[in-house]
Amino acid sequence: MIYLDHAAATPVDARVLKAMEPYFTDDFFNPSAAYLPAKKVSAEYEEAKSKIAHAIGAKQSDLVITAGATEANNLAFTAMTTRKCSSSSERSLAPVVTGLGRSVFSTSENMLLGREHSSRLLYLETEHDSVRRVAEQYGGLAVKVLPNGVIDLEDLKAKITDDVQLISVSLANNEIGTIQPLADISSIIREVKIDRYKRGVKTQLLLHSDASQALNLLDINVARLGVDLLTLNAAKVYGPKGVGALYVSHEAKLKPLTVGGGQEKGLRSGTENVPGVIGFARAVELAKEHLNGNRKKYTNWRKILLAELEGYELINKKHCLDNFVVLCFPGLDAERLIYLLEDEKVYVSTGAACAASKGEKSHVLAAISLSDDQIAGSLRITFGETNDEAQIHEAAKIINRVVAKERARVNG
């Protein structure tokens, strides 16, 4: 097997699994219990949180542990405040965690959002659905990207009105790997906040970023990025699935999506996922330890693959994560190529797994002005720790053979 879809999922590293194992068996105690073994587990849980926080230049108290990036993104949007209602029917709105495309407000509430809150929130048009869908429920406005996938800063500036409270821009895109200039965005936000202060405008303005794809490929520091909220995901860094975290600055005031026992400072009730967080911390440590070596390795593999492949158009040429290669084979159906490559035990994708499973056209590729034909023929290849250089050479040969055979079939 040659697995080239690490943006979709990564296997749990053996060292991560080893760190987690005791907490499934011997150290199974509930951290909230009063006896000494439980207090020991609680301390180790908090230490693991500290390690995750330290990796992004934050403190343990700044992190809220969640059940993945989708929940963290949903939680981040609760930082939105509601306006005072002019009538009893216009009641205060509180979001409920949402999946892909499921409405979190009633029809009447959506009408209210559309009328009262249409410009309170800005989000990048290429965001993952866990950001895009919930942003749409708030009546948010999409900020455009340039043809290279990088945010159009002029469009951002034009859309920051005095009502805007939150801006959400991923650090690195999950489909094409484009790295966004968060420091530049943060600088624009600082200027806006200074201007608001001078004019007596008291509306908050926060910056949220989903960094799920970037944690093991970029040196992340929340102060340098200038973010108020940052989403992390263990499943993308060879940690366990179903574990995420949200960095929360002192400026951001959140509302819980899940209430109950008051864990995670009351923002995420429920018995702590101790083995998951222990594994997350170990995965982050390993990611930081091998950051530079992995980047060099993936850069080299990208060069090898592009040099040996034939008949393609490169989509993500610059400003992207080192392990992302997005290709278009004009005139061919990428979904058919995926099945043909699977027969050869080479696994790639057409983009985000959640969108591909529904047969939806990629909103990301559409946003960077690709034609329908280009979108239909695009493949996403993402390298990872299951690969080696020999596999990259072999994958290039197999892809060339499959593409040539399919092109001959299409051309009759």
C-alpha cells in the first residue's frame, strides 16, 4: 500500500499509543475523583495539556480540550456576542454544535440572523465545512481569495465594518495546503481596533484560525500569529482521533456547547478523555521534534513527484504546506482515477474527505477560479510518515501508467 492521503487521516504513532496505553487500564481513574490515584491522573492530564499549550506558545489555562477540531471550531464561534433585542420576539441567540450542513437555528431565528447579524462575522471562502457551515448560520460574509488561494487582503479590509466581531481564517487550507498570512491579517485587525477606539466604537474584534493541518508542518506561536482563538486536532499529527483543543485568549469570552459537570473551566463538560489528551501531547512533542526534518523530506519528495509525473497541471504552486501536491489531469475524471489507483493500492483523494463522500464539487477549487473541467480532474496528494522516497518513485510510475491508460480510453 502507498498511502498518500495524510491530510484526511494519519495513523496513531506507535510511541503515542504506548504513552496512552496505561490510561486505558492501570490509570483509568476519573480525574475528578477525590482519592489519590485519581488526583495523580488529574495532574498528569493537566501536564499533558501544558505540553500541548507550550507547543504553540500558550499556557495550560488557555486551552479547552474538545472532541476534535469540528467541536473546537463550533466553540470558537460562541465568542460572538448578541445585540440587545428591540422586542421580546428578538431573543438572545446561542449556538448549538453543528455538523455538516445541519441548521442550528429555527427558521425564524435564521431570519433574525440574516436581518440583524449579517455583517458580524467574516470567514474565508475556502474554509473547512466545520467553519463555513456554522459561519453561514450566523449570516457571516465570505472573504475572497486570490487565484493562488491566499486571502485577498483588500477584500478583507473592505468588509470589516464596525459590526464585525469575529474573523475566521485557517492557517493552512485542508484541500490545497495554502498557508494564510495570519500575521498580516492580525496587523490589519490591530489597526481597525485602534481606529474603533478613537471613534468610541466598543465592538470586539477577534481573530480565529483553524490550524488543524499545520501543527506538524509549521512552527506555530499564537503571539506571533496574533490570534485570539486557535483550533488544533490530534488526528492530523499522528495522535488519536476524536481529540482536539481550542486556544482561547483572555480577550475571548465563550459560551459552553456542552454543560454538566463543569470540566474544562465549564466550557466543555464531560469526563476528561485522559488517554486521548496524553496521546495528543506525545504526538505534539514528536511533531515539534521532527518539524524541520519532515519539511525538508516532504519538499524533496514533492520535487521528485513533480519531476517524474506526466501530463498534469500543478494547482498549488506556492504558499503551501510542504506535503501537499494538488494536480489536475485535464479531460479526465479524478474520481475514476481514484478507483483505478486504489486497484493498484495507491490511495489519494479529490480533496476533503467529508466533501468527497457526498460527491460535492470542491468549493475550494471553485474559489480559486478553476473551471469545472479542472475541478473534475483534480487530485490531492499528501505525504506523511507512512511513506518513504522509494514509494514516491513507485507512486509516480503507477499514476503515469493509470493516467495514460485512462486518457487512451477517453480518447477512444
